[in-house]
Amino acid sequence: SDEFAETFRRCHCEYAKERWETLTEEDRVVLESGEEEGISERMVNMIRESGVAGTDFLLPLSAEGTALFVPSVKCLHAHYAHY
């Protein structure tokens, strides 16, 4: 249902926000600066924007310029733990 999908999307978003906020300010600066060897933009986006268990739950932008939500479960046990 649409209601379930929205709840699921919100869980992924909350998890991503919580993960990013658990980093220290210094860690976020290091990640965002791109000055450390081995830290790619893709890695920073994964840490900042992926959902539960690192799930990529957003597709690239649609024609209207918005990211599309794709409900997916990567590791059921991780979703259960987050619940």
C-alpha cells in the first residue's frame, strides 16, 4: 500500500539521518572535504543517504527532478533490528 511504502521510505530516511548525525563534526568535515585518500563522493553519499543496512532506496532523479523511492529490503535482520 502507499501508506506502507511511505512508512518504509521514512524509516530509511531516518536511519540515514541518524547515521550521519552519529559522526563527529570532524569526521563529517573530513568526509565532505574529499581530501583523505580513498574517500570517494560515492562513499560519502552512501554514508549520508543510504537507508537501513546501506540500502540504496532512491533511484536517480526523475524527469521532474525528484528522486524516486524504490522499496527494497537488503537484510531483513537489519530492518527488524531498526524496528
